[in-house]
Amino acid sequence: MKHQPDVAPEILLKRFQDLPDRKLLRAAIEEGFKGRVAVVSSFGAESAIVLSLVAEIDPSVPVIFLDTGKHFPETLDYRDQLIDRFGLTDVRSVKPAVVDLAQEDPDGTLWQRNTVRCCELRKVAPLSQALEGFDAWVTGRKRFHGALRSYLPRIEHDGTHFKINPIVDWSAEKIEQSFDDLNLPRHPLTEDGFLSIGCAPCTQAPLDESAVRSGRWAGSQKTECGIHDRPAPSTVPNARRPGTPLPGC
Ligand code: SF4
């Protein structure tokens, strides 16, 4: 049975909405959602930042990695490298359901025909299951990535879970500086110009470096995988422009 938070979502949203990165994470991990919060990480180009901040507080916080079966081998290696670097003790590599793949993607080419359904099978459904038992999850989304992410609040509620976005207001320059200051390892594909890294079939280096995510599902209308598409009735008012759709993963 899902845990019912003691405090109404609206109260928690107001309490946490103005806390900066580390304070927000500490408040979520040690107070508001103690034992009921997970990090969701793609182990992509900028993932080391949030993981380092979380590990400073508690390296045993569960980290969910959606192991879609379509990642670059470099991403899987980088995942293991970061686990060692930060001493993460509870990284959960979550795979799609075997029965779903057998029924709808037996030859692994669904992404060529229907990226929406492929993401549902390989990302949305596994994450939904993995988040059972948690009240909140941490994302690494940033406003400077643009498009649907431009108006993200620090914390939001989608009707079932809180989503905590501790570095939502970080700039590209601040992220770069933190990589240098903390001597964080880089995802190997950043050397090839990749700025946002997801599944191999749907990721390429961006043609326009000012559009960080333009190498994702390039040439199609799709810009997000769908894990954030649920309605957010309790999102803090004024945190994003009214009428804008929810940002994605
Ligand atoms: S990003 Fe591409 S390969 Fe990965 S789950 Fe989505 S459609 Fe499938």
C-alpha cells in the first residue's frame, strides 16, 4: 500500500519551493521524504552533478536507472564508474518487462516504428513500477535545456509523487565549473560532442550546440520520453507559465 504523507502536498510544496540545491536535497532526503525518496538518473552527460550532491548527503539513497536495453555501452560503463566514485550503495537498474517486449518489440525495432510506444515499454512503465513505495523522486532537469523545461519549478507534484529538481536553475557554465571543481569524470561520449545522452538509436550529437537536447529523437517532433507526462494538479502556482505542458525526462 502506498504511504500517505503526513503533510498535504500543497504544504510541502510551499515549504520546499525556495530552497536552493543542497538545502532542498537535504530537506527532502533527511526530513520531508526520509526513506521514501529515490533519485532517477540516466547516467548521462550531466548526471554526475546531482549524484554527487546526493552522495554528499547519503550515498545509500536509492538511485533508479532505466536500463532500456538500448543504451550506449559507454553509458553502462559510466554508470558503473559513478557508482564507484560516489560509493552509491543502492543503484537499481530497472529493465522493461520481458512479456511486454515479447509481445510488442520482439526484434527490438519498435523504436523505428513508434518511439512513443517504445518509450512507454522501456521507460514509462518500468519507472512507474520502480517508484512504487516512494513518495518523491529527484530529477536532474535544468531550465537552460529549454523548450518544455524552461519553466520548471524546484519541486512539483504530479498527483502521485513529488518531483524534486535541485539544480533546475543551474546554468551550463555552473555545471561545467562544478565538473572541474569536483574533478568529476565525464561521460565518454561528451568528447564526441554529445550534450544530452539517452538511448543509442535515438541520440546523436546536436547540430545546434545551443539546443542541448536537439540530438534527442532528432528529425522528429518528439522531445521527451514521457515519464513526466502525468498531470500536475499541485504544481506551485506561478512556477511555470500557465497552460504549458509538463516537462519531460
Ligand atoms: S529513447 Fe528510443 S530506444 Fe529508448 S525507449 Fe525511447 S524510443 Fe525506445
